Amino acid sequence: QFKLLVIMRGLDTDRLASSAALRSQLITAVQVAIAKACGGGKMTPDCVSVEPADSGRLVVKVNPPHNMATLAMKDKLTATNFATDIAQAIAVVPGISAVCSSTLQGSATLQESTTGWHIEKVGGLYLDYTQHTYYDGISLLFMTGLVLIAGGYSQAGAYQSQLWFTFLSLALVIFSWLYAPF
């Protein structure tokens, strides 16, 4: 289900409310335009509900059939020319000029989106593995940094020249644990 806010500049919704027939024609025109734009022949105007609000706003709810690709529909609903198509559909409604103060210009904003499919269980080998490798890799990196800050290398004295092997090994392990999930 999708919920859109369509703002039609130039549409006087207060005057529209006074004419039930014109309001009904406008709602039908918007329903048909949205069904045509999003449905690809699979969606009917009954899947679209339109409720005129104040200040030229239309609250539109789209309930696609279960066999429709909702992600593609979301792309169509958020396209830049979508509100222009709705404005053109409204402009051809007979008598609409009586409730328009100027040329209709539209903008649409997607307010809610529910795709209808859900991931029921998150997990599996990959996600379990990444959690452990990132935890261990970051822990080892943090502890190695603490050893360096505490002077574990600079104050090693005569053994300092031999510690680069240890830090090379630590660097390889840290890199492999942090890069492992990829």
C-alpha cells in the first residue's frame, strides 16, 4: 500500500467541496490516471482512493493487487513527471476551470510505502559469521591500539626490533577478520 500527498497549485479545494458532481469527476480522473500510470493494464481505478483535503491537497492511497510488482510501482509513483500527469488528467475534467484559480501545477510526495513482502527471519551462516568476525576484528584492532598507546612498542627496549613480526601478524589477522565477510 502506498500513501501519497499530491499538491495541486491552482486548485481551490474549498470551492471543489461545494460541487459534489465535480468532486466525483475529479476523484475518478485521478484514480484513472494513477491506475493507468502504475498498473500497466493490471490495476483498476478501484485500487486507488482519493480524498481532497485543504489548500489544493489530495491524499491518495494506492492498494495494488497482490500479483503486482510493488517496487516498480513505487518508482513510478515517485517519478518527477507523475504529478504533471495527474494535473493533466484533472485539467480535462469538464467544468474544472470553475474551481481553479490558475493553471494546475502538481507535486507529489510519497508519505508511506508498504511493499507487502517481508523477511520473516534474519540470520543464516553469512550474517552469523559477519557478526563474529567484525566483533573479533574490531576488538583485536582496539586492543592492539591500546598496547601501542600504553608504550608496548616504544618502550620495548632491546626487543623493539623484533616486534615488527608480531605487529605484522596482528595486522594480517585484523585485516582478514574485517575483510572476511566480503
